[in-house]
Amino acid sequence: MSKFSLFNKFLVQDGKRGTMVEILLEAAESMKILDECEIYLVNISEDEPNSVYVYEVWSNENAHKESLTLEAAQALISKAKQIITGVEKINTLQVMGGKGIK
């Protein structure tokens, strides 16, 4: 089994973490129609009030890239850009298996 996985940290303006969470949860909802997206988790850390983490697992890297071109994704990216102050790519991973993976 070989899947494409991303773990990113989004840094946002002071007081905008809730807004970013809402945007990313909307993105997660839109991913439900894409079989290639197996996991899309939005996470926060109480120790980092201006950060939101996203963990994604895709059937392959190309499926992830294609998802970014969808109209819904482009609209959410546009909204998010207004409050993002930085993005840290924590890691790109190759998923080997485990609970929750098809």
C-alpha cells in the first residue's frame, strides 16, 4: 500500500483561528465526495492560538493536486489567504497502513 499524505501547519492572524477552522472544516466537507481523499483532519493545539494543523491522506499525489483546482477548493483558498500569515509543511509522508486507511 502506498498513499500520499500531508501534514501542514497554517499560521493565522491573531484571533482568526476559529475562522480558519471553519474554512478548513468546510474544505473537509467538500472532500467527502472525492473517493481519492481518505482522511482530512483539522486539528488545533491549545498551546498555539494562531495555528491550525491539517492532516490529509490521498490515494496518490496527483489526486491531491487535482483537488486544489476544483472551484470549491479555489473559493476556500481565496477566503483563507486573507487570514493566513504563514504555512509550515511539517512533512510529506508515505502511508504504509493502519486504522482508517482503505
